[in-house]
Amino acid sequence: MSHLDIGQTFGPLLVGAMLTMGVYGITTLQTYFYYIYYPRDSHWLKILYSNVRTLDTIHVIFMCHSIYYYLIKGFGNTNLLQQGTWSLFASIAINIVMAFTVQSYFTQRIYTLSPPQMKWWLSGIIGLFVLAHFCFGMETVVYFFIIKDFSRLKEIKFISVLPFGITAILSDVFVATALCFLLASNHSEFEETNLIIHRLIVFAINRCILTSVVAIVEVVVFTALPNSFYSFAFDFIIGKMYANSLLATLNSRLALRNKDYGDSEARGISTSFRLVSVVSQDEPINALQVPSQGNGTESTRRRVPSEMDIDTND
């Protein structure tokens, strides 16, 4: 950088870090709720949750180190402020791994919930974009470590950064589109079933909007303002968006179930709906148990795909 503009570089970096810490507090609260309300989740789901939470915490540590390095250790030392430190670039790598983990989880859910004739090609296409996002992201981080000089990072704009951002956006859009398609294809004549499906579609769209908007802004800012650090600030935040999308999805299961019960009781309808997990020999299938009206004991189960691995364990 021939001229270091603190207001366009480390100013946005500091603001982005502060906002990121606020979102980290939300994920911390999500973690507390998860272990309080879902102690009987499967071991692999708990491992997934713990891994994402651990990556989220490591990212915060690296981010704070980079802020301290530049604003405290680098105070008045313009030579030190010219190049990226290892913790700044490592925080980007952690975000990439976290995004890959979250997107892989949703891809696996799409595979599980898809009809047999669609399983491989639907989840395969989405998986390719998720993998491309991961590979282009790691390529970008490697280039950052090699170049180091902030003024030269724009050299890899077209060969690495833009493909990284585009695949991030497309993978999120494809995941959300697939979930909405699977859910919308299961509408029925039951009003309560359709209400639950509608809520799940809203969840999927909201998850996509949060991460996609931040990714789009990050790519646009890096392209339009290559000498500023606004893109780093947005990258701090986007990792928390991915982590929070997974944690919020898992934690919303109980709220969705209770909302369903509340709606039925408020209307005085004798027919109640219960979210259950129908377990086959090879995979869980989410379903809605629809007890028949009256005093009969017969019930009908309708398979309803859900991005959430619902487990009532009552």
C-alpha cells in the first residue's frame, strides 16, 4: 500500500470484529439451549454440533489475535501494517472449513430426504458446488499466505476470489432450493401439515438469505474496493452466519413442535399432529403422525421431508 488509510482498512476490520463477537454471543446462547433441551440427540449429531462450536471459537481466537497484532503491536509501525498476519488468514481458513461442514450436513439431509430416484443426482450436484466452494476457498487462503502483501491481494481476484464467492453463493442457493422443492412436493389436504411445511420452507429460505447476502456483499466489496478491508470484516461475520444457521436449525425443532401443538389446541381441533422419527434399517425418515378424529386408534403417517433431524424422544 503506497498510502495506508486506516479508516478504510483497520477501521472496518475492528468494526467487523466487534459485530462478530456479538453474533458469537448468539451462538453461545444457542449452544446453551441445545445441551439443555436436546440431551438425547444422537452421538454423531452432538459431535457435529461440538465440531462447529469448536471451529467457531477457534475463529474468534484467531480474529482477536489479528486485531491485537495490528492495532496494538502494529501501532505506529506502518511496515508491519502492510502485510497480512498468519492469524488473519487462518481465520478465513477456519470459516471455510466451518461453511463446508454446515453445507455438507444440509447436503446429507437432502440425500436422506430425497426420493430414491433423485438421491444421487440431486445431492451429487449440490455436493459438487459445496466441494468447489471449499477448494476455491482453500486456494484463496494459500494465495494469501504466499502473497502476504495487502496491496497485491487484488492480483488473485479473478483466478481465486471470485470463483470462491460465486460457488459459495450457488451452493447456498442450491441447498435452499432443494429443501424447498422437497418440502413443497409434500403438501397434502391436511391444513396443519401444510402449515408445518410452510414454516420449514421459511426456515430454509431465511438460512440461505443470511449467508448468501453476506457472501454477495463480500465479493462485491473485494472487487470494487480491493485496497480496503471491508471484505475481511464481512468474512469475519459470514462464518458466524453458517454456524448460527446450523445451531438455530437444530434448536428450532422443539419450538416447531410446540407451535404445532399450540395451533391445534387454539382452534379446538381434536386432530393433533406429532413430529416423529420413523427409523428404517438404513436411514431416519421424518414424518408426521396424524391421529384420526374421534376415539379410533388408527393413525396415518405422511412422510414430510425436513431439513431438521427431528427426534422427539418422549
